[in-house]
Amino acid sequence: MSGNENNTLGGRVRRYAKVTGAVGGLAARVAGQRYLGLDLGKQDMPADLKAALGGLKGPLMKVAQILATIPDALPQEYLDELRQLQANAPSMGRLFVRRRMTTELGRDWKSKFGSFDEEAVAAASLGQVHRATAHDGTALAVKLQYPDMGSIVEADLKQLRFAISIYERYDKAIQASEIYKELVARMREELDYRREAAQMALYRHMLADEAGVHVPDSLPDLSTDRLLTMTWLDGGPLLDFIAEHDDVESRNQVALNMFRAWYVPFYFFGVIHGDPHLGNYTVRPDGSVNLMDFGCIRVFKPSFVKGVIDLYHALRDGDEELAVEAYRVWGFEDLDRETIDVLNHWARFVYAPLMEDRTRRIQETNSGVYGREVVEKVHGELRRLSGVRPPREFVLMDRAAIGLGSVFLHLKAEVNWYRLFHELIEGFDAETLGARQAAALELAGVPKAE
């Protein structure tokens, strides 16, 4: 990726001009209200923030969606507004596609495919996807990045820092500095399609023995930093599958496959797919799952994975010292007893389905939003206690847990989560995981944990 394409001054200036008016106006209003001692107007504030973020149709919109799924990162009134943001942006036309493909693969780019549909089949914040075939007839998916995305990402990330500062003045429960650092790192990584191809290869390796999970294969000769060509996987949206299957057995099968697709990599290799968004996977008629987007993954040190298991045992056995050690290993700092009690309240909710050796739904309350009541209580307590700074390693792990919980809630799955979990952690050894992880990362060409 060239420096001019990746991060141009002109691109940043154009982006700043677009975002500053919306978010800057919001900041001025907040400052004025605080200066005058007026009520912040909770019902209006989130709509303004949504307008500031949602009108961008770029990476910042995606970050807003990420923030909207992280427990406690935003209060409920923010979630209600940000949940309305849509990931699909208008696709770019044929002329754009031809120019971009020529830039990436040369003037003879079309001859390198058996066929290529210049109309996009999907469009999102960073690029769009086209259907194609190889010369041998293999169906392909071609992901083409929009131009000047490096500049757009850098401008959006600076604006995100500003938006977070507004939020932190509004609500002291969560200190978001580490969340911001994590999102910066992951967003920059998502621009690198060669890295995504390596992460795709990593997932093919980690899930090779999982018959219920399918991972595409990339084609290096038809890929660049900003173009990723992979095999096409047929499947349909999860919500369509749910609408077509009333029987709990079919839904349970999807839940089982989703559980293993996310947690076999984590507990066996220390890797998590950080984006369980509905657009990042499809479901086949037999209930097996296609994973399709590998731009947002997180590699953890073995000690972090051990901390996740240790906290489970601490909550199960009432071992306060082990819980404190788990939080320390994760990166929480300067926790007092009251804050630990609040964190434990959240953790007990997340781990609850894993504590009982019985078949149950993921959430046994009447709430239609996974964890809403617990989130509200935890958030209120953290605000009372002057807040907490979640470590950056915690962000995508927590997001994946809640994102998957929401999927299982949609499925109305009735599963013995305890047994699924214990199958994965039985005989866990951090050194063994470390060796397995190092070998897998080297094989795929993925960098080690930060």
C-alpha cells in the first residue's frame, strides 16, 4: 500500500471537514450545558452522538457499532441509538471497480478471472465484495477496499478520541483510554488485506477438525494489500435460518457450531474473532457455519486465557484471591474490594450458563437484550465508585462473549453450555497452549500477541 494512498493530507483534511461540524457542535452543546448547570438531556444527547457518528459511513461508523456492543462502554440510551446504525454503505460503481482492479492487478486484471461481476453483492464501511470465478470454475468472493481508506481511518480515529472524551465527561463509569488504544490497533490492522489473508489461513488451521465450521481459502496471486480474493462459501443470514426452522434441534446445532467456531480458537490457541456481527458469517441448511471476515482478530498471551479459566474457578469455588489474581493478569489495576465485587457481578452473569451441568437457554430472564438488566446495574455501581479502566486485552474478548450471547438469544438455543465449556478447558495447560499458538502463528504468518 503506497504512502499517498494510505494516509494523504488531503484525505485527512476532507474527512476532518466532514466530521468536525457534527461532533464539534455536540461538544459545544455539552460544554454549554455543563457551564450553565443545565441537565444534559439524556434523550437528546445520544441522538446527536448517533448523528455525529452514523453520518460518516466509514470506519468510525463501524467503531460506533463496536462500542455499542461492549458491555458498559456506553449507557443504555446510547445503545438504543447506536444500534440503529447500519453497516452497509452504498457500493461504488463499475468505473470505480475497473480503476481499482487495474491499480491492484494491472490492466489485464479481468483475464486473471474466469468471470467477474462488476456489480457488488455486498458493501460495508471499508470496502465491497464482488462475485467471480476462477478459470477452473471455482466460485470466488473478491473484497475490494475503497480508495484513501488510510486517510479516512486516521481522521476517524482522531475524531473517535474526541467523541470518547465527550462521553467520559458525560459519564464517569468507564475510563475508555485503553478501549481506544485497542480499537486503534484493530482498525489499522483491518486495512491490511494481506494480514487478513494470513489470519484466514490461521483460522483454517485452527478449525480444520471442526466439521460444523467452514473457512474460505485465499488466493495470493489474486490478492494485494487492498484486494482479497477468496473462495466463495454458500450460506444464508442467521435470521433467515431462524425464520425457516421452528425446531429447537436445528437451532441448537447452529449454536453448537457458533460456540466452537469462536471458542476452539480461544481455548486451544489463544485467538478470538472479535466481531460476531451478523454480516461476518452465514449459515448453511445443515446448520453449519461459514466464517467470512478475518480483519478483526485478537491474539492473547496464554496467561490471559488462563486468567479467563481461573476466574471461572474462582466464581465457582468462592475463591476471592484467585478472582483478584485473574483480574490482575487481565490488566485491571488498583481495584478495591467494592469494584471487585461489581466486576464479579458482571462476571457471574457471563459465566452463569457455564456453571450448571444442565440444558438451559443462554439467558433465563424476560429481557430481549442479552444482559441488559445486569449491564444497567453494573454501570450504575461503577459510576458510583468513580469508574474503572478496562484493559485493552479485555475489549474484544468481552465483546465476543456478549455478541455470541445475543446470537444464542436469537436462536432460543437450549444447550448444556457447561459441558461444551468443559470439553474445551479440560486438561488446560498454559505452556501447551503457548507452544501450539506459536506454531500456528508461524505457519500462517500472523504476528504474535502484543
